[in-house]
Amino acid sequence: MTLSALWHHLWTARLLLQTALLAWMIARNLYKDFPVFVVYTADVVLQTIIDKAMIRSPSISGAQYFVVYTIGGLVSAILSFAVLYEIFRRAFRDYPALSKLGGQLFRVTTVSLLLTGVWLAWLKPAAELRGLMSRVDLVDQTICVMQCGLVIVLFLLSRNIGVSLRSRTFGIAFGFGILASVGLAAMAIKPRIESSQYTQMMNLLTLTLMAAALCSVAVWTAYLVLPETVADLPVRPLPVHDMESWNQELRRLLR
């Protein structure tokens, strides 16, 4: 089986699985718990169908496809950050006084990671920034850096704020972690591909990204379809990081 045929099978599997996941979330009213994630899933399904239709249409030029693809990627990136923000707010939901802190932590972390991504982009040699696609890849790299950082921060905080590893909140973040980490690795490898192996390696990278996308959808499906065996519960009292005490004290000071 060729890489192209394998990519097509992975693409089809991802579309079918993500469409089924979207239907499941709507049928089970999960849009009430994760409204932004439902919108993100619907957007990915719609963009996937549009991309395939444009590729097969002889009347669509390469330039037109590139514009639609770039805009779609930007929309998906914005929605993915909105989902991560939704997860941050949900993670702090058991601590009303700390919920604002969760939002502030998200914004501070996002700005810090944005500056980090810009700094890494600045370090790139000028030879790697030639052409429009190279600049688009640079934006994608910055987005992946920010997404990876946000997911890592959430994972580090998960134990202290009582987010179970089997909770849906963790599962959604885990899926985004897979996408962002593989995407970041692909962005790092791409400029170092030798010209003699460029086509073959690019096909392999594209296949890897599609496999990561399918894996992330599989993770989301498993976490959202299967019942939560361990719900999001407040963390046990700890001697130093007692979040419940912090929550009560903050509520008292805000009165």
C-alpha cells in the first residue's frame, strides 16, 4: 500500500469517526458541558469535507485552495484556543473564587507562550523563511508552541485542582496535546529535509500528522463516549497546596 493510499484511508477514518463523535455529543447534550469543543468538532468536519471537495473540483485553482485552507486553519486555531480556555475554566469550576484566577492564568500563560513562539521564530535563519508557505509554517509553529505549553500547564495543575486522569476534561486536553506535539515536531523536521528526499519525507510527515489527528479523535471519542469512572472531584487537602482553603480565603477577601 502506498503512502497516498494509506493517507486516504486515515483521512476517511478520521472524518467518519469525528462525524460520529459530533453526532454523539449532540445526541447526548454534551454541548451543554463543552459547547466550544462541539463547535470546534463541527468546524473540523465541515472544513475536511470542503477541502476534499475543492481538491476534486477541476474549477478550483491552487491559489484558491490555499486561501481557503489557510483561513480554515486560522479558524481552527482560534477555536482550539477557545476550547483550551473552556477547559481551564471547567477545571476550576469547583472553586468559584478561583475561577477568575483560572481565566487569568490562561491569559498570562498564552501571552508568555506567544512571546516564546515569536522568539523561536526570530531565531530561524532567513533562508528558512523564503516563500509564503514558509511563513505559514512559521505561524503554525508558533500556534503549536502555544498549544503545547497550555496543555502542559493544565497537566501540571491537574492533580492540584482535582482533575482526574479519566475525566472528560483531561481527555479533551490530552487529544489537543497529541495534535500540538506532533505538529511541533513536524515543523522542526520540515526545514531540515534534504532536497533529494523532500517529496518522500513530506509525504511521510503528512501521513504522520493525519495519523496523529486520527489518534486525537480516537482519544476524544473514548473519553466522551465511555462513562466517566472517576469524576472531577475536589483534591484532597494538602499541607501546602490546599486549593479549597485558598478558595475560601479568596472568597472572604472579595466580600
